[in-house]
Amino acid sequence: MTGATAGGAVALRLHEIEKSFGQTRALKGVSFEVKGGEIHALLGGNGSGKSTLVKILAGVYNADGGSIEVRGHRLRAEATTPAAAQALGLRFVHQQPSTFPDMSVAENLSLGRGFETGVGRNIRWRTVRARARAVLDRFGIDADPGQPLGALGAAEQTMVEIARALQDQEGESDDILVLDEPTASLPAPEVKILLDALRRYAADGQTIVYVTHRLEEVLAVADRVTVLRDGDHIATVPCEGLTHDALVELIVGRSVDSVFPESGGERHKNVALEVRGLRGGPVTGVDLTVRSGEIVGLAGLVGSGRSSLLRMIFGDLRPDAGVLELDGAVIAPRTPLQAMNAGIAYVPETRSDAAFADMTLAENLSAASVPSYWRGGRLHSRAERADTLRLIEAFAVKAAGPGIAFGTLSGGNQQKAILGRWLRRDPRVLLLDEPTHGVDVGARIEIYATIRRAVDAGAAVLVASSDFEELAGLCDRVAVISGGRIVAEAKGAELGSDRLQQLAYTNGGEQ
Amino acid sequence: MSTADPVPGAVADAGQTPLPDVGAASRRSSSSGGVIRHAEAYALPALLVAVAILFSVLPSTSDTFPSMPNVQTIVGNQSVVGIIALAALIPLVCNQFDLSVGATLGLSSILSASVLSSGASIPVAIVVGIAVGGAVGVVNGLLITRAGVNAVIATLGTAIVIHGIVTWKTGGESIVDIPASVTNFGSANTLGVPRTFVALLLVALAVYYLLEHTPFGRYLYSLGSNPSAARLVGLNTNRLVFQSFVASGMLSGAAGVLQLARSGSASPQVGENFTLPALAAAFLSAAAIRPGRFNVGGVIIAIFFVAVLNSGLNLAGAAAYVSDFVNGIALIAGVALSAAFGRGRTGQ
């Protein structure tokens, strides 16, 4: 707590912000106030409307109604633009760094704002460096203006980004800094450095809106908390006296049962995939089994290590340690091809890693099966066409024909075809990363049915998702991954999306 | 944040999805799109025919242009540039540029000439030419896949080094004492068809087979379309890139031997003039036959489109520099058109 907040004037006032996407009301008239000089955490789970609200503040989306007021200057929320948000004094530091690691700290501070130039439009480096020096001192960053930014620690790099956003504010601290998951990619010691810096800035009067998933950080640093759920403003409360469980309860809307479930008896068949002590990158030690005929979910927040885990099993990332067993035999795939030959299939998180957009639907469906058409010195395109027609039917892909360009299909149909590309190989183990991300409801239902059919035929499926409702509905068992480890498991009666959210949050950040 | 909330996610999907009602949209593009697809595919061939007819009836060229000798000259002279355009096509399919095709041709031409002039047999000279090209391809491939040098830089560098080697080896002089049996092949016709043209057709068929009817070709197109997706369907992307440069080098080497036969001498400057027209044709290939996709038929059409235009303008009395305009504009048009067709196909 900074303690500098009590009785601070209102710096930012949101009034009845409304936003709908089609039939979905993402924000149902959200109003709250942020006081000057406080750190105000903005919390909410999946679908809470938190992301939408930040995008409206940044001018990326226009709201359907409501207003934004910064220190008495009022803006209709229907008419926000990035320039208007900037003029109001809203400053954003996003989750993805927008800095230039190879360039110097001074250059990073000047880019986007402009360099001091002399009569010949030449950069006056001495002035630039002196100003950088002053900014670094003001923000308490231990760095030399001439150092390349990449040589600094991760927390310092974020602080330079914050300093760049705030260096030109007119008063000492009139601007409002919106930090969107600034710690998502920081290791734990760096998080502490950054949080200490934020506390100092707030103590000096800086107003900060802090968006995060990590509740420990909220409790450590925030003065007040606003919670959104399903587009409604649930509460804006002081952080003092709040407990972790109370926060989770606000976010999820149910009371917390903090007892972890025991992993029960296995009613499925033999173990198809066994992972023991797998480590590497963000994965810090995973033990996991998936049985034949079973769909196991992998619930985790951004940065939990879920995607890296799948890529390691598929041979696309090299683990530092650990054992993989497939049907009891140890495998160590060093390339995707070796994993494929062992009977593993993998659908990556983003379609841009799977789709050959300018090739045909037929070529996309057979991308992992080309050698099967290579007989007698040529590719048998007629057989390929016949198979394509059969697969289009089997996987309910809506397309004019095998020769259509893949990129012209909708996201849902592309995803169905990509799933078909792998399921036609009858894999032993199917790894899915966000299988329905950006897919409409109709296609979603068909994808779920397809996965279930594959499992009924004896495949083992491991599906990673941040959509906990999806996991609760689809999976037989869900493992919760956090900080690169499996921290809990839920099954049977425990498999509610609320319960999964509780588990993911309760263990989030505990590294 | 961005991955967390389903509502903005759903909006992002609407943004990525060009056509909300897929079924209807695909049906539309199948009926009217078929006509457009055909128009795209055969616009350049039709233009080639139109230009040929134009010069055949234009008073200033109607005597000379449609004559048998002129047709034989056009057809015979394009074989060498045609083969190195096909060479450049192979790496281009997997999105890599080979700027060394012309220099490789020059090196092969000089070295096969020097073994011929020192008394080696023709088959030995051919093997030497192709092997030299393959060696250049191996160097390019290693630089790109092992050392991680960008293909444009790597092949530009090898092209400059090769030019130095050629000047050093020849002292700037052409090698002229070539056996008559070799030069006879280069200028002879079979049933009125220049033999070099027959060689071009054979190479074109071989490259067509490689790209369209083997897994290797399919993999190259996949790699060109989306490298990370290619990796995740189990392709060894580095090996494919390496092999494409070796194939390109060997074809360029073969073109060098053919150039020697055609011109009857090996000039140290010969290679430089071929690289840009060959790359222009390789690019322009995506604007014909299979729109949005670099392809063999498109290369052949593009080569002869530029050649017919140049020949006609030349016979009509246009200054020599006009052919530079034609080549330059063809290159730009090729890139622009293939980009436009590529966008159309993926709906972006």
C-alpha cells in the first residue's frame, strides 16, 4: 500500500460504459472512479469485459454509450480514438513490449516522442543523453543512457517503457498510466523490482490502473480494486483487509473451497501418454498421464507453460530433462516428424501456425499425409481428391470443393480441416492447443463432437485451453498448470468452470 | 489479456473471417470465381498471342517478324534464360531468392569450355558444368541453412565471388576454341525446331514433374506458403531449402553448357546479363497458368512474352535500350500481379 491515496481527488471517472458485440453485451453500463495517486487494480475472469474496457480507454474500440472523464475533461465513450485518449492523458503500457532491445536507452526514450535536433535536422545527441539521464533519475532506473536497452533486466526494461510513456506529462503526475499485465512475462525476482518501482511512483502522486490476473500482486501493491464479471461492475473496494479468497470470490462469484481435490481412481483404459518430470523453458517439472479413450484438459493462464508443454511432447521444443512414454515405451522425439511417426498429432494455438492459406483445401488436408499418395514415381492426385471429398464430409467442412484456396474458408472451417488433417492419421495421442479459439458456436459443437469420436475410437487427447467452460464441458479430467507445474487436478463433480478458475487463480503466481 | 476474454476473441474472429456465411460465400466463388480464375490464368498467354499477332500484321514488322528464321531465333535464344529462370523458380517456390543463377551459368560455361579446349569429351564437359553449378548450390545452401545468412545476401555474395573467380581464371578473355560438334548442337534445328528449344522443353518437363508430381515439390510449396506450419507437419525445412539451392545450382550449370553450345564461345561477362531477366520471368510466372503460385508453365509464358515483345520492338526499329524498359516493367508487373493474385486467393 502506498498510503498516498486517502482523500485523493478523482483522476479518472468512467460513467455507464456500454458495449455490445452482436448479441453479446460485453459491458453493461460500467461506472467507477480512480483517485489521483492510487494504484487501482482492474480484475475479472474470462468474459468479464476487462479487455474490452481497456480497449475502449485506449481508443481501439468505440463504446456504445457512456463517458470517460479525466481530471474534469470529458469524452463521449462512443467517440474515443487513440489520439483522443492520448490528449486526455491516458498512457498505456501493453503486455507485449514495444521497445527496441538493440537500441540505446536514450534512443528508446526518444523514439515515438522525437529527438532534439539542431539547425540541420541533426540529432543533438548531448541534449538527448542529458534528457534521458534526467528521465532515468526521475523514474529511479539504474541505467546508463548509452547502454543498449536489452542489456537491462526485464523489470528495468518495463520501467523504461513506463518512463517513455510518462516522461512528457505536463504536471508532475497528471497523466493516468494503464498497465496491462506488465508482469506476465517477468520472472519472479523482476516482478518484485517492478512492483517496488510502481509503489514509489504512486507515492509520488502517479495514478496507475493496473490490469492483471495475479492476485498476490494486487494484494501487494494496489490501493483499491475494481472487479468486473460478465460485463457488470461487481465492486470497487479498498484493498486493505481484503483476503486472497475474498478476491477470488468477487471474481468468480461463488464462495471458495480451498481444499484441493484428490486425484481419484482411473476408470479409463491403459495409459497412452505418460509425462514424468518434464522441464525446460517455462515448464518447470510436469508429471501427467493421459489414458486411451480419455480427454484430459490442461487449464492454465497466459504464461503458465501449457503451450510449451505440448510443443515439447510434439518434439518441437527440446526439454532439459524428463521422460515421455507412449504406450509404455520411452520416446524422445527431437523433431515433429519423429513425434508424428510415434503416433502423436498436434494442433497449435494459432491457426497461422497451421494453415497454408494460399494453398488448396486438398493440399491442407493432406499436408501431414503426402507420402501416402507417392506411389510409382508420382503423386496420385485423383486418390487425394477422393480422400479430400470424404474428409470434407466426415469433418463437416463447409467448402465449395477440394480446390478452393484455404484462406477463403472461415476460421471454424479452417480449424475443422486442420483437425481432419491430423485425425485422418489415426493418432494415438492428439495434442490440442486452444482448439476452438476464434471459432463460432456452430463449428465449436462440431469440433467437440469430432474430438469425442476420436477418443471413443481409442485416441488419447490432451487439450490446453484458457476457456475454462470449454474444459469443464469437454474433458474427463482437467489438470491445472501454473508456473510450469501441474498444481491441481479436477474431475467428476469438481469439473465446473468456476472451480477451475478458482484453482488457476489460487495457484497463479506461486512460483 | 488478449487471450483471456472470449468476447473480444469472438470479435477478433469476425475480423479474421472474411466471409461470415461461409457456405454461401464458397458457393458464390465457385460459380463466378471460376470465370475470374480462368481470366487470371490465361490473361498473360492471351496477351502473348495478341502481341505476336500485332507484330505479324503491323506494316513495319509484318515481313520480318512472322518469318521462320525470326521465330527460330526467338525460340532458340530463349532456351538458356528459360533454363536459369526454371532454376531460380525452385528456391523461389519456397520463398528464397537465388541471385547467383547468372553467375553460376557463367562459371559453368567457362569451366566446361576450358575442359573442352584442353581436349575433354563432350559428356565430361557437361558433367563438369552441372557439377560446378551443384557445388555453388551447396555453398549457397550451407550459407543459408547453417550460417543463417539471408538468401538474398548469400547468393549476391557468391555471385560477386564467382565473378571474381571467372575474371581471374580467364584473365578477362573469352574461350573460343570450342569443338564444332558442340557449337553445331547449339545452332542446329531438328525438323525446323532449334535443338536448344528442345532442351528447354525437356528441362521444363523435368522441373514441372519435380514441383507438381513429387512430395518434394509439394513440400517446397508448403514451406513457401507457411514456414512454421510446414515445420509442424513434420517437414525438415532446412533440408528442403538446401536441396532447392542445389537443384537451382545444377540447373544453372546445365544452362551454362547450353550457353556455350549456343554462342560458340565462353565470355567472362556472359553470366551477369542473365540473372535479372531470369528472376523477372520466375516472378512473372505467378501471374499466369496457376495465378498466385510460382509455376513452370508461367515461367515459359513469361519468357516468351518478354522475348516476343523485345523482338517485335527491335524489328520495328525501337532503340536497344527499349528492351531494358520491357524487362524492368515485366519484373515489377510480375511481382505486383502475383501479390495481387496471392491476396485474392487467400482473401486477405
